Amino acid sequence: MDKVVLRRALISVSDKTGLAEFARALAERSVEIYSTGGTLQFLREAKIPALAVEDYTGFPEMMDGRVKTLHPKIHGGFLARRDLESHLDAVAHHGIKLFDLVVVNLYPFERVIANPDATFEEAVENIDIGGPAMVRSAAKNAASVAVVVSPSDYARVLAELAAHENATTLALREELRVKAYQRTAAYDASIASYLETKQGKKALRLQLVEKQSLRYGENPHQSASYLVEAESPDAWKQLHGKELSFNNILDLDIALRLAQDFSDGVCAIFKHTNPCGVAVGENQAEILQHAMDTDPVSFFGGIVVFNRPLGKAAAEKLAPHFFELIIAPQFIEGAFETLAAKKNLRLIEANFAAMQKHPSDLRAVPGAGGYLLQDTDWTLWNNEDIKVVSQKAINAETREDLAFALRVAKFVKSNSVVFASGKRTLAIGAGQMSRIDSIRIAEIKARDAKLSLKGSVMASEAFFPFRDSVDMCAALGVRAIVQPGGSIKDSESIAAADEHGIGLLFSGMRHFRH
């Protein structure tokens, strides 16, 4: 059955956003509306004709609303197959009315438990029973019944009715069925996770759906998809250019994380998930130039992120070079037109205002047969743990440079070192098995870029096991170093700093990134 004329609807919702307009439009189409409890009262106060479910079933709501729609006259009206004579005979024999539309959104369990002051009893009372049961029943019979679980679909349903003489199509009903089961699955998962957490267990259940099919994974022989949590808000959207690849999205992720982590205006260039140049300031063209100057070879084919709207001056500086992606919260002053002249350049608009710093970091470990879950590494350091361990004092300006360098180092693969000055990077050494090798690579990159490290600061994401890193930094003219401390040979590093007249700050917090 493709088209089903909408004659009767049941509406029972917790979130009443847009409900008055939607229900009124249904009533104007002569749709008979049945409702319950607070929703019924809402509709009647809005002067929208609605019938009480309890009058139809002959069974009153009870137990503070815990029992109101769990009745054969309700679920029979959802589940009856209209192509089976036996089902229709049962409908006629028991006085069951057929429902063509079910509009249900669930008790706000997720919102309640998000409140740290919510009690266990409040959480349990917000576990919906009748709502999910109705959603599942209606969704099972999508051949005849449309089910709506989100106000965002009200306009879609009304447009469908207008286009098809008050009928819904099978295509829409099947699409809505998927959304319905996604919602109940996510709802049950949140309840189970909450209860498991109360028992002292770690629990994370994700309902992931394909947002975009990708041409391939990291390499052409690997198939791949980009998945998101069902109904999650868009953190970004592509405005222009070629379709994003698997590797593009990996770079996009780490770039967005870094951009979120800086409160000041920042420009960062990434290559293979490592920053190769970062600078802070409000003059975008200037900080872009600083970022490119850090590693004028590696930025070729990289991605660039800004956490402020991108203006024309910076866009014109970007335009002559080859980049894979440009990311910004907006493209203003003709910046979009300047960059869109390159048909393949991917332009990404990031919704920083809506982004939250995600608290969890989940990784698959297929070789080990499982997953790893950890808190996301957002904290730079705890002020009470910072210690200046050198004889040389560290002034406010130097501490700001050290904080900047360490914040960048958080996003560099271990073992990592970052040399910086004036809130711009001068050299980055990433991902080596030895920290000494990372320093050597940074020195080579600085020399090739014709940048002096004399007077710079250096940040290391992990402690120095020996004094050799300090000795090498001294030879390069570094004025101060930040590292977490915690080595059994910290005293040797401190002694080396004092011998060379270098400031040494222990942050007390490691930032490995594997």
C-alpha cells in the first residue's frame, strides 16, 4: 500500500515544540485526534479538537500516568494489517479504531540525567514505558502507519499531506520508521548506560548511522564510511569543493579540536594529523603567514583551520597555495568567492558556537579485539601543580609562551617537542621513538625555514628521562622549557637547566598522543 489517507492520529508528546501549529493543521484537514494527559490539556487550551484516549479505551489513566496507553484498543489500532481479513475482522469485533499517524516523543530521560543534581528517583520516573511501546508498534506497521518522533519532521509530514491529497507515501513512512527505531534504541541505550554507571561500571552505547559514504579508507583497498550519532547536530558542513576523504576527516577532527582549545584567535596548519605551524592573534593574514613560515615545505597539501570568521586578506594569502581544506566558522568579506575559484578546494564551515568539548575519546583496537575509552585531553595543566624548578625565574611573558607551546604540543603525535616565541611556533618535532630525534628534526626544520631558535621556549608533552634534551635546547639558545616532570632523573634535568641558565617549568601533567 503506497498512499494511506490520514484520517485518525494519536498524539502524546513530552516536547511540545511546534505542536500547536502541527495539530491545528491536522485538524483543519479533518483528522480525528486522540491524546493523553498533558498533551490533551495543551491541545484543548489551544482550542484544537482532541478526544481523550481513556474515553475511547474505557480504561482511565492511573498510577500517576504510568499506565494510560498500554491497551489493546491502542496497540491494535497501530498494529492491525490492513491487507489481512483476519486482522480487520478482529478490529471490527473489538471496536478498535485504526490510526494512520502516531506522534510521540519520549520523556526527557537524557535531559534529566544530564543535570548533576537529579536524583535516582527522578531519573527512574523519567523512564518512558508507554511512549516507546507506541513508537515500536506504529513503526512495525509502517506499511499503513506513519510515526513521528521529532518535531523536526512536522513540516515534512504536512508537506507530504499537501502534495498527496491528505495521504502519506510508503517512502516517507519507511523513512520515519528508521528514525523511530533509532530513537528508541538510543533511548534504551541511555537508560542502560545510566543504570550501569550507577553500579560502578563504565558504559558507552552509541547509535551510529552513515552520514557519508567515502570513496575509500586510509588506502584505496579499504572501504570506508563516515558515521555520526543519530540526530546529532552538525558540527560542520562543506560549502565547496571535492568530497571529503577518510584522511581529510581525520585531519578535520584534530584541527577542530585544536581550534576549540584556543580562546584567542588561532590559525593552525595540519598535515597527517600533526600541526606543522600554529600562531595566535587577531590579524589573520599575519598569523597565517607565521603558521606557513614554521614549515614552508610541509604545509603544501595540508589543511588550515581558523577559529574566527575568515576575511578576504587571509583568503588572498591562501589562494596561491595548494591546500586540501580550509576550515572557518564563516567566510566573510568575499573570502568564499576568492577561495571557491579553485573548484576542488574543500571549504568547511565549522559551527564552533554549537560545539561542546566532547568529554570522551573512544578508539577501536581491532588487534586486541575491543575498544578503549578515556576522558578527552582538554586540560592544559592545573595551576596548583605548576612548579618553577630552576634557579632562573620565569616571568609572565615567558609563561604565556610556554603555555602556548604546550597547548600546541598536546596535538602533536608523541614523542613531540614544540619550539615557540611570541605565540607562534618556530619548529615542531613530531612522532619519533626518541625525544632527542624529535629535537633534531625540529632543529633541521627551523634551519631549513631560516628561523632562529635562539631566545625561544620549548615544550615537551612528556618528561625527560635524561638531561640530554636540556643540553640540546641550551645549544640552540632556548630560554625556557616546560615539561611535566616525574622522571627518576628529574634532578639531572634541573641541574642541566641551572648550568645553562635556562628556566625550567614542571607542569605536572603529561600529554601523550599516540
